[in-house]
Amino acid sequence: MSCCRFAPLLGLVLSAIFVAAIGGCRGNNFLAPPGSMNQQQANAIAHDPFPQSGIAPDDMASRPPDYQQPLPEAVRNRLVPDAMPWLGR
């Protein structure tokens, strides 16, 4: 009978230990930093979110001034194979 008397207290202690272990004193962020300005610009060029003129109507007002000229199709087709040559494409 004495174990049933301490069951709520044991659950509370285990919950406190679990919360302390999960929260902890971590100083690291969950997300990595975005990188240098050149890395961010290269990432934005490689993953261009704006519509291509061959796929959608050409609306130059939707693109920022620095991205008025999208990469040519031949260059876009080589981005992944050149970045990951081990894929063998």
C-alpha cells in the first residue's frame, strides 16, 4: 500500500526530470546560422523562387532588381550535377 501513496509524487518527480533533460542549458540554436552573405546569395540563386519566363508569363515586376535576369536553362540544369558529382548525373 505504501507504493500507491508515492505514485503521484513519483510521477511528478519523473516529469520534472524529463522537462529538465529536454530543456537543459543548451546554448545552441535548433537551426543553423544562415551563413555568409555570399553563401546566402548563392543559395538564393540556386533556389530561385520566382517563376521562369518559359513556364509562366514574364512578369518582371515580381522579381527583385538584382534577380531580373534568371539563370539560363542550361545553367539551371547543371546546378545539381555540378554540386553533387557523386550522383553520377
